[in-house]
Amino acid sequence: MNLALARLIAGQICIHASMAGMRMAAPLLALREGYSAAAVGVLLALFALTQVFLALPAGRYADRHGLKRPVRHAVVAAVLGAGAALVWPTFAVLCAAALLTGGATGAATIALQRHVGRAAHGGTQLRQVFSWLAIGPAVSNFLGPFCAGLLIDHAGAQAGATMGFRAAFALMAVLPLATWFWVRGTQEMPPVVAAEDGTRARAWDLLAEPGFRRLLIVNWLLSSCWDVHTFVVPLLGHERGLSASVIGSILGAFAIAAAVIRVLMPLVADRLRESTVVTGAMVATALLFAVYPLLPTAVTLGACSVLLGFALGSVQPMIMSMLHQLTPAHRHGEALGLRLMAINGSSVVMPLLFGTASALVGLSGLFWAVGATVGLGARVAWRLRGEAPAPPPHP
């Protein structure tokens, strides 16, 4: 890993940690104020709603303007969102903050992933660089919730006081500024111009490729597992009387495990096959979801969270490597936007369903239903074997 990639990873960590911390702090504040699980589901869904509508435009914008301009706009939006929650910590403002921080993180992620993919050459190097880049969200998923939990418990006069939540929101507003510090010196890649054939390409044309369609289905199933874990752990912890610090540590254990597996993957990237890794991860996730709600203590929940982090943490580098091999270089931003739109469209709907389903079948039933669906979907991942990569781009 070179210095330029390390700076991009640091920038991604900062803006993603801001959203991850907001995703834990905002629901906990809503629960403290007496809002229902269904209301918390709406709040969590809003973190993904902006990305549904902005993902494709953000992808096209990145294809036209590269890295730094999209990231600069994203930093401004993230600071405004978290800053608003700091000043006015009401449910309505928390919803607005979720829209802003979620959309900002999505736009920045597309620009960063496109830049890194453009700089890589060949399947092995793609797996390596996306394994390194995927460390960013894994670290930030620990850093954001853990720091927010500590501030919520210890920055106020007592654990869970409003001042503690304000302190957490203040930190989340500062973190995106560090993103611009790390990214601003990056050298832009030269633009890639598509050959003119008289027709205007549409984003939906990418779905004509069977491999790309299967990839989106697999990515959607696995992102649902991240969503249900993020949604259920705070509710499960609240139900069992766990403190914000313990809940944050359980989510943090998951993030650390995902980071560890991503650190190790570049070392063996030339021995990995994308479809095999993804299929194995889906089967392992289904088994872990079967036992997760049966575990009685914070320690056992944390241990299962670590194993789940190993399984799900291995997936994103493989998905991103396949995506860049299946799509032409001048449309990488669009493909990334379409992927993000699909998984975040699910993330808007899923928390709403999670809130309703948990009321009907309980948290255990929710875990088991999602696990069974992912287990059945492993067959789709296995069919990705042998998909031909896209031809080399014409600069």
C-alpha cells in the first residue's frame, strides 16, 4: 500500500466514522426520548434515503469531475448534518441529519472507489487495493460508534444525558473536515472518454449484463445482513439493559474483525477467487444469524459479532473487484452509483420492515428470516464463477 492510497483510506475513515457514529447515537437518543422501534427504523432508513436518489447522479458526477470536487461537496453536507444535530437535538433534526450525513458518505464513497479502481491494473491488483480501501469502513464502523458511545456515557453529568449526546454530535461534525485534509492533495486520474457511437448510454443498460445483475443481487442480500445487525444490536442491547458503551463495543468488535480480515486479504489476493469467497461468506453468515439471538451475554454476543465481521468483512473487496472487471472504465462511476442505489434502496425499506417484523415475530425471528434468505442466495453467488471481465478501456 502506497502513501496516496493510505491518505484516501484515512479520508474515507473520517467521513464514514461520522455517519457510523450518527447511526448509533441518533437512534439511542430517540429511544431515550420514548420513540418506538418503528420510529427508530424510520430514522435509520433515512441514512440511506438520500443515497438512493443521489447515487446515480453522484456516479455520473464523479465520472465527469474525478475525485476532489465530489468529496469537497460531501464534506460540507456531512458537517452541516452533524452540526444541526448538535445545536437542535430533536427527532425532526435527527432525521435531517441522517439524510445529510448518509448522502454525503455515499457521494464521497463513490468518488473514492472510482478513483482507486481506475488506478489499479488487473484482477489481483483490484482485489488488493479494494481490500485495503475496505479497511476504511471497517475501522470507521468501530471508531464512530465506540467514540460516540464513550461520549454519551461520560461527557454529560450522567450516562445518557443530553450533553453527552451533544458531545458525540460535535465530534461527528469535526470528523468530515479531516477527510478534506487527507484527500485535497491527491493527484487526479486522467479522464476516460467513451467511443462515440451515436447513442446515449443509460445507466439501466448496465443491467443487460447477467453477471452484473447477479452481482447486484448478491450485494443486496449481504448489505441486508449489515443493516439487520446494525438495527438489531442496539435494540437487543437496550432490551437487555446494556449500556451505550457496551452496545458500541459489540458493534465495534464486528468492525474490528471486518478490518482484520481486510488487512490479511491483500497478502493472499493472488490465491483468492471472488465467487468462492462471497459464497462461503453467505453460508457462514446464515449459520451465525441462526445462533446470534440465542446468545445470553454481552461477551457471547461480542464473540459472535467478531465471527460475523470476519464473514461479511471479506465480501466488499471481492464485490468491488468483480464490478470493475464487469463494467467499462468510462462507466465505473455509474456502475458504482447503481450498486449504491440498489443497496441503499434496500436500506431505506429494510429498517422499516425490520421495525414492523420485530414487533410481529421478535428480534430472533428477524435474525432467522434474514439468515435463511442469505443462505438460499448463496447459489446466486456461486453462479458468478467464470463471468468474463469487461474489455480493457480505451483512454
